[in-house]
Amino acid sequence: MQNDGFLLAIAQIAVTLAGFSGLVLAIRGAPPTTWHPRDIWSLSWMFGTSLGALFIALLPLLLGSFRLPDGLVWTVASLVMGLFMIVFGVTMALSGRRLTRLGHRPRVRYFPMAATFLLLVCGFLSGLGGAGIFTQVQIGFFILGLIVCLLVSALSLVVFLVVLARVAGTRS
């Protein structure tokens, strides 16, 4: 199967992001009961997209180990990615909307909308590739989706750290 090395590299980057996010949480020192609801929401973005990228990057390797035809491997992987990205994006958008209604506005104004948009567009494109509409670029859309998951995870971590620094700065 082509792209084995790239898929493993994406999986390693995803594990690194998830691990670093966990380390930041451990160093934070505040008990989870004192966290702002948007902190927990940001954590969901960080871990959801990094672990999603991890498992989805490994999926074609797993399917390929069963000696399935490459076309079937990429079709199944693309459909799974599309489903994950759309469901996760909609879930995060709805939970963010609920938090806003409860008075917990987004801390970084356009990030939630941009992250949701990226996930939904890439999920839709990956799903179309899996459905056979974009067979020429199916693998490209799959790889684009993985990169978007990593990008959203990394930006979520940056937003979390910036907000954490702001809160620490106002307390001192």
C-alpha cells in the first residue's frame, strides 16, 4: 500500500499532540471542578481531533493488513473519516452553541466557527471520495482530512494555552 510512512508519521504527530495536551493539563494544577466550561470544550477539540487523526491514520494500515484491495481500503477509510469529521464537527458546534446560550461565550472569537467549517468541508469531501464521486483525488482528500484534524488539534492547544496565560495574568 502506498503512503504507509506518511500515515505512520501522522499517527505519531497525533499521539504527540495528545500527549502534550495531557501534559499541559497535568501541569495546570487546577482541579477539574474549577475549570471554565469552555476549557472542557477546548479539551474536547484537542483530544477529539488528535485521537481522531491517530485512529483514522491507522485505519488504512489495519485494513491493508487483511489483504483487501487498495480501492476498498481507501473507500472504507474515506467513508469512516467523512463520518467522523461530520459527526464530531456538528457535535462540537452544537455543544459550543449550548455553552454560548448559557452565557459562556467563545474566548477566541472566530476559532470555533473556522474549526467547525474546516472539519465539515473536509469530512464532506472525504465522504464524497469514499462514495466514488471523487475517485481521482480520494487519497488526497483523505490526507487533507488528517492534516486538518492535526491543525485543529494544534490550534486548540494554542488557544487553550493563550487563554490559560490570560487567566494567570489577571490573577497575578
